[in-house]
Amino acid sequence: MTGIVVCGGSIMDYENIGKYFEKADLIICADGGASHLGKLGILPDILIGDFDSIGERDFNSILDAGAEVVRFPVEKDATDTQLAVQLAIDRGCDEVILLGAIGTRLDHTMANVFLLKILLEAGIKGIIADEHNEIEMINRNIKLTRVKNVKISLVPVGGKVTGVTTEGLYYPLRNATLEFGTTWGVSNEFAEDTATVTIKDGLLLVIKARD
């Protein structure tokens, strides 16, 4: 089951983002993400958060449509996005796509990227997507399909990543070690229609990026 979590960060191209909803089985709106759903003309199944960012009109529209509402106090120990991700896990999603999770607040952006670790540890495929990027976190392997004008970047997080081997990318890696804080794995390219990235130990962000 694919869950979409819509957050309150930046979405500039609604037509591009709209494609992700085509396979959505569950749509969860994290507080201020309601403004994005309003512009897309999409109603969520669940609205979650402390509701300090959502507009009254958006809130009432979602409420009137019969969506489930899960309210938390403003003073809490997790962001609305983390609460939404945990809810998607609890509701049985095996894939979770976060939209509007990247924005002007670097603290929120970084925290949202690191939420991919929670999904990974739960055995769930997690993706953060915007108009220019798709970000996944792996601890074993991933298969990638060539997309025109897309670069592939491999970014270690939380420490070094060992045994990094790639197939189908222009700059190959063979049992390499990527140290946390280095840029060795940034901006690779497809050499074939499909590519694979395999690691032995560590956590690796795999970013499909285009200008």
C-alpha cells in the first residue's frame, strides 16, 4: 500500500507533483500541507498535526469532506511530518512518499530527510520527492531506471559507507568506501538504461536529481 504524506514545505510545480498521487492508496496531510492539497484539488484521507499552520478555510473543507482528523498539542516531541510518517507505518503502508518535505527551513528539510531512516528500519520504501529530486535511503541495494537529464548522487550519512559497488553508472565504484562528509559520490550519470547500487555496511542517500 502506497501512502502519500503531504507536508508544508515548497511545491512549485503542481502538475509535476500530481503524478505521485496516481498510485496513492492513503493520503495523509500534515498540517500546513493542506494548502498544497487545496491547490491540487485533492482531499486527504487523514489530517494530522497540531494545526498551527493550516488555514481555517482549508481545515473546514477537509473536515466537511469527512476526513479523519488526528490532533496533537502544539507542545510535543515530534514534528507533524514525523507523526504523519509514523501514522503511515501504523496504517500498513509498505511505501511512503513525502511531498512538500523540502523548503526554506533547512532544519525541517534535514529532519525530514532523516525520517527516511525510520521508514528504512521499518522495512518500508521511503521517498522524498519534489520537482527536481527523489531521495531514498538504503542500507543494502537499490535498482534505478534511467531518466533523461537525471544525475545520481550517493551521499553517506551517519558515518562511512563500505562496500559500495555500482553497475550501469558512468563513474563506477567497486567495493569503495564513502566517508561521511565527502563528495566523491555526487553527480554521477547513467551509462545504461538500468543501474544498481549495492553497499555492505552503512546508510546511503541515493538522490536522483535534475536541474
